[in-house]
Amino acid sequence: MVTKTARQSVAGTKRGGRSATTIALFAIIVLVFVYTVALFIEVTLATGKSYRETQFDPKRKLGSMQMSRTLPETNAPSRAPTPPRISTGHLATWILTSHLNDKDVNTQHSAYERMRQSPAVPLTFFPGSLQLSHAQALKYCYADPAVYKKHIQGKRGDGSNVPVSYSEKFKLAYVMLPKSGSSTARYMLKNQFEAIETSKSLQQIDFQAGGKMEGVEVISFVRDPLSRFFSQYEEAFTRTAPWVTNDNPYIANTHPYPYLFDNIHSYQEYEDVFCPPETRKSRRECIDKPSAENGTLAARLERFVRNYDGRDPFDVHLTLQVPMLSTQNGYPLHITQIYNTTDAEGGWKSIARELLGANSSLAQSGSEGVVIEGRSYPRRLNSKLVSLETQRRICELALLDYCCLNLPLPEVCQGRHFKDDNGVERELFCKLEAKAGRGSERIQPGVFPKEAA
């Protein structure tokens, strides 16, 4: 028979066990709360390293995180970056990638959920401040067809049949972007990686296990949008000029910007503008001479930039980069890695080391080993004569590329130069727009392109 004392002892032991369990659970709850608070403070107050210190690392493998510092051509004075850039970038990165960092698929971070369910005020951040590579940022982008439909060119369609340079031997595909090192890239794919010009599916589903593109690396090269715009404009100018008869859609139709060619009716007259007769002994010299234009060509570019709404490019070479990496519905194609033309040599060496081996001639070569195809003559337009106001307008028109490729704005475009709809001067910015469901946040430009007032 169990004595009363024994029964009391057992009951005490049970109560003691329950008490210990309660204390342990309470301690765990406290620790979780402290961790959540600490994480929130760290994310919102972190200053980290400036995005300007982030450099492209050619030693990393394809698909790894890479950040390239853009060095656009500009004659603007230097200016220190705005302090809050990195903190909001950290926060935006955390929101975009939180579903990747959630170890328990049956739970959701409470702080994230509170933010997602809060009033629909988009989180804003500055271009280039995300802790993501170019390709990683693109993955979360949305090129709204209502705005950028005419920029989505190059037979992108639904992404199932996209033109690429493709190497079956090395399982490597390259997506071309005009005026972003595309001639060199296609040359390298053909001569170094035995690639052919074909079409492949770049839909995300085809790269999953068992998909027809499983194991294929898809690369592209991008360029600072401001620097690229000068090249884009000049290419579009010369291809649609009245003296060009091949593949010129405006021979039989009126050019949408006819003033670009006022008093320039032939190539010789065009040449006389950037290579005046008094500066040469023969026309042959003009091929490689730096531009000596007096501002005539720069003034026409400035007028075009004022008139251009940023939505209807009159030539394919004026398209933005992000829409060319997207489907017709505005969602990104599957791109494994995006390199920056600022360090094209480093990019090609990195690709060569991984696919050809560290001892390959391309991996070992100096700058002379990277063959540059395409334009080899100086720019005819003197971009140094383009005003700061026009350069800033170009950054506004190309803000989608800066935001979705995580490219920092050039110094000339930083600062409170943009006026919002209320006339308030502020900096150009990006934003996250959340849709239904977790992980559906999409990077958008803070302002969409429109004709200047």
C-alpha cells in the first residue's frame, strides 16, 4: 500500500516537472522575442559598407553573388552617397529573400508577416543598395508591359523560344543585349566555346530537375544605363538616318524625330559635323579621330531626351536592358549570371576558368586576349557637351535598369534633382510592390518614364 507521504512525494515531483517545463518554455519564448527584436534593429539600423565599395570578383563561379561597380562616363563633380542608402537596401533584400532563409517551411517570420500585412505603402530604396547580384535582383523584377511593352523585343515571347548563342559542349547560353558588349560576347561564344546561333527555352520550369535545360548556364552582360544611352542613341541615329537605305523603316515613313537630321542629308555632311574640314587633311582621318563636333550633335540629343517619353523607342538599339531579359508578360527569363561590361575581361576570364580550365589561354590572357568586336571607332557625339540636366533625365528614363539590375546611380544622377508629381525635389529611388502571397514582392522603379514637362 502506498503511504500518504509517498503519494505527496509523487505529486510534488509531477508539479516540479511541470514547473520546470513551464520555465523552459518561457525561457525559449523570451529568447525568440529577444532574437526577433535584435534582428529587426540590426536590419533597420545597419549601415554596412557602402554599395560603392562593392566590386566585381572575377574569381567567383558562375551563379555566385557578384556585384560590379559601375564607372559611367560623366563630367559631373563627385558627391558623397546619401547615408540611408544601405539600410533600406538591407531591409528590401531581407524581404525579397526571406522565403529562402526560412528554415522551417511551416512557419513564417512574425516580423515579416507584420510588415507584409501592414498598409500598402511600398518600401523604397536606392538603386544599387540591395545585397544581391545583378542576376539575383533581376529574378525579383517586373517590367510592366503596360509601360515597357515596346521595349520587350527580340522575340522574347513567353520565354520558350528565345534567340541565344548556345554551346552544347559547354552547356552555356548567352542572351544578347544591344550596346552591352553583345558583339564581343557572340564572338567569344563562337570562337572559344563552339557556340551556334539558335533559340532555346529560358522558362524557369525548364531548368528544374529533369527539365530540358537542366544544367545549362545562361549568361548576359549589362552596362551602366547612362553610358549605354549615348551609344544607343548614336547607333539608332546612324541606322535611321536619311542616307541609310538598308533596313531603315523611315525611308518610306516620316521619322518620329526629324529634327535630328536637320541640314544633314548625307553621310559626308554628317562627317563634316564631327570631323570639320579644317581639322583634317583627308576624310580618311575621320575614321579614327576623336569627335571635334561643336555641340551640334549634343544639342540634338538633348532635344530628343526632352521629347522622348521613354516608352516607345524608335529603334531596337534604344531598348532598355531589363525588358530584353523578360518575357512578354514582364517577368524575368531564367538568367544564371549577369556580368558588367565595366569588367568584361574579368567576366570572360571567370567563365573561362570554370568551363575551359584555369590553364586555358583565355583564362591566362591579358587585356589583349579579350577580342573586342563591334564598333572600334570613337563616338561621333561628344558626350562631354551634354548637360547635367539631360544626363539626369536619362537616368530617370532608364531607372528600371538601375533598380532591377541593382546598379548604383552615377554620381551625376544622385541628389535631389527629380521633381515628383507634387513638385517636391527628391532623389531617384526604387520600390518593392507586394502582391498576394509570400515571396511575391517585385522590384519596380520609383517613377515610370514619361515625357518631360
